[in-house]
Amino acid sequence: MSAARTLATARRVLRQLRHDPRTIGLLLFIPVLLLVLLYYVFDADRRSFDSIGASLLGIFPMVTMFLVTSIATLRERTSGTLERLLSMPLAKADLIGGYALAFGVLAVAQAALATAVAVWFLDLDIAGSPWLLLVIALLDALLGTALGLFVSAFAASEFQVVQFMPAVIFPQILLCGLFAPRGSMQPVLEGLSNVLPMSYAVDGMTEVLHHTGATGDFFRDLAVVAGSALLVLTLGAATLRRRTA
Amino acid sequence: MIPRVTNNSRAPDPGPDPDSTPGTDRDAAADRTPPTPAAPPADPTRGTASDAAPAVHARALTVVRGRRTVLDALSFDVAPGTVTGLLGPSGSGKSTLIRAVVGTQAKVTGTLDVLGHPAGAPPLRSRVGYVTQDPSVYTDLTARQNLDYYAAVLGIPRRDRPAAVDRALTDVDLTDHADDLAGNLSGGQRSRVSLAVALLGTPELLVLDEPTVGLDPVLRRDLWHLFHRLAARGTTLLISSHVMDEADRCEQLLLVREGTLLAAGSPDALRARTGTRTVEDAFLALVETARPASAPHTGEAPA
């Protein structure tokens, strides 16, 4: 692995995005617009906005980075650029690291904007520091990047890869505690929710919502999300083959 | 004994009009009679004469995909510093052979050494340039940005990159379109960006999969001149094509059909051996004399 090649890859991915300002715009402003929408949905119930809003700040980065990465890496696979890169002195870790870095930068921008709007304009009432929200959002984005990279190996077309979103992301949203507390679910589902990483992202956001400092539970949640991201990134690396049939 | 390509008799015909070439600022075109000894001295695998180690050395090279044998026991050598054409109809296994040489093909058995290493070995990744059949460039980057990124991947130091990129763009005559998005270029221009990527690290072996398909005749001629200039610098080129009339632009030929090697040798030798006037006729004659299974495909069976 080489820092120069990882950075070059990250810069290349960001340059590609820069030629696509609409994607950047959508990426940055859709979460903000959805938060504003949610704010008025809970017009009469600001407490619900606080808890659901905080959870959404944890869910957005994962969903968007999942979509962006899965399609970007699918394009690398189908356009021949991946085959070419892997015939060159590029370590798989350089490629994955470059993607993670580029999308991490994007995720920080996205999460910073969404969090700032939520806290300052929509009066999202959190006890803890907004910085802690950002940290979780970043790790979440990495998890989304990792999942996207991984599933792109199992899709042969953009049509297929988009279908992985309801398959991989929706169940996590349903089971993460956004709609019902995880403890009140049918026990099998509760068990399932305990092994899905998004549950911990949302738990972490909830910790920040209710506690002024960073709690032990917060760090546990952080560690689970980061660990899951690393695990899936490693699985994703295994799907990059220098030799293919 | 197997067909070999290791003789150093070079084809006399570099193609018409050696003076109208892209990138005329470097290397006078196509004087190929004395092989250029300008290769990096540190590399023992890089030679110029027939006694030098072959750039590609294949023995009983076989590739199986699913239940199909795509390449069946191919044996050949590619002499360093030559332009070797890999000719055959589409579906004959050319791309698979090229991917095997580059090291991206799975399930390769037999011997396949490239520049003295097993094909695909890590030291080869910066010494072998590879151009895929479809241009493998990022359509949402400019030509220059594409080259800049690949140059970084090849390990060219940051300060040397602009010069290396400019040189590659000049070689493929794309300096006018350097800052156009690759996606906005014509098909032929895009495949030249793809070719320029392969020229970046001044590779010792260039492997090109159908680089001239779909290009207009002028451009095709210019590219062949470029290939010969590269060979004159000491680069070995292995170029696939399904267009038989490109055969005479190569010094050596590997004729493949249905995953087997029909014959290897210079265009003249192939014509002489088969008593035909064109390589296309030679190909047909070889197909007709080829015996199924046991007998050698060339029909001449050197023992």
C-alpha cells in the first residue's frame, strides 16, 4: 500500500465528482431538504422531531454513500478501468482506501451541512456535542462505502445494484429502532437488529441526543460501526480479483 | 518441436508513408533494421537479437473457461523489440491470450513467462503496458486527468508527471484534446487516450488488444507508425487484430483459430511456406491443412 497512490485515487474520485456538479448538489442538499420536511411533519410534536431527526442524521450518510459507492465501483468493474488498474502496481488497499477517503470527505461535508441546519435552523435539541454526531456520521458513511463496494461485486448492471439498496439498507432502517424501540420488537427481530450495524449508528446518535458527554455506550456504538465498516471493507477487498475469468 | 517466433529477420515493410506520423517530435519513424540498443542497461531480460531471452515465452499455454478450452496448448515465443501481430477471427481466443500475458486471466495452465517472470507477477505490473479492447478510461475525467491519475498509479513521481503525460499525449496526437472530457471524445480519440495510458511508464512490453479497430485508415496508418517507432526504441509490442490486411505491418505473426496456434513466423515466411500471395490466403491454406487433434496444426511437423 502506498500513500501516494491512495491519495491519487482519492483525488481522481473527487475530480470525477467535480465534473458532475448535479450529483454533488443532490448529495449535499437532499438530506437538508428531508430534515426540513420532517420538521414540518412533526409540526405539533417537536420531541419526536428531535429523536427521529437525530436518527436520520445517522442514516443519511450510510444510504447515500452506499448508493454512490456501489454504482461507482460497478462502473469501474464494467468499464475495464478496474482490470487495467489491477494490472498496474496498485494495491487493492490503495483503491479501497482512495474511495473511502474521497467519499469520507464528501460524507463529512454532507453531515456537517445537515447537522448545522438541524441544530441551528431547525432547533434540533441535542444534549451532547454536535461534533459527536459528525464522528458517527463519518463512520456511518464509511460503512455505507464498504457495503456499496461489497455488493457491487454481485451486480452485473446498474439496475441490479440499485436493487441492493432495498435489500441491504431498508431492513436495517426498519430494524434500527427508528420506528419502534428495538427492545419491543419480536425477539427474533430484536436479535437480528442486534447484529445489524445501522442499529448501533442510530443508538450512538440517540446517546448524543440524551447525554451531555460521550458515554461508554457511545464509544461501544462507535466501535461497532467502525468494526463493521472495516470488516465489510476487507470482504470488499476480497471481491477485487486481479485475475478474472 | 513447436512453432517459434524467435528469429530476428524483420519484415521489410513498415507500411506506407513513414513520414506522416503523429508526434513527429520524437524518434524518426520506423528504421527498424538495426535493433535499437537504447534499452535500460540494468535489465538482463531486455535484449535485441535472437539470442536474447524472449519477451514472452509460452509452452503448452492452456486456458479453460467453464467447460470450454479457450486456448489449447499454445507454444510460442515473442522476440524482444519486435512488433508481433496476433491474428485470428473474432472468438479465436486473442483477447484471452492477451489477458493471460498481462496476468488478468484466471485459470491459465502451462508455462507463460513475460520478461523473465511468470505472467502477472508483481514486478511486471509497471513493465507491461496493456490496452484493453474497449477504451478503459474514465469518461468523466479529461484526457489529461486520466493520464495524470494512471501516471500516479504507475509510480511516476509527481514532478515528472506533467512531462510524462504531455509526451504520451503527443505520441497519440491528442494534445489538441488534452482538456476535453474523455466522454466527449470520439470513439477513436478515446481509444487513443487509452493507448496513451499504456505508453506512460515507457513499458518494455506493450500488449494491445485490437487497437486499430474502427479507426479511419489515416489514423490506423499513423498508429502503426507509432508502434514501429516504439519498437525502434526497444519496446516489444504484441498487437491483436482480426483484420488480416494488418498482417504485413507486423514483423512476426501468431495466427490463431479456435484457441489453437495455426502458425507462427514472419509474413513472408508464412506466405512462402503456404505458397500464397497474401497472409489471408496463407491463413486459409493453413486452416485447410490443419488436422484435427493429433497432427500439428501447421502441417509441417518439425520433429
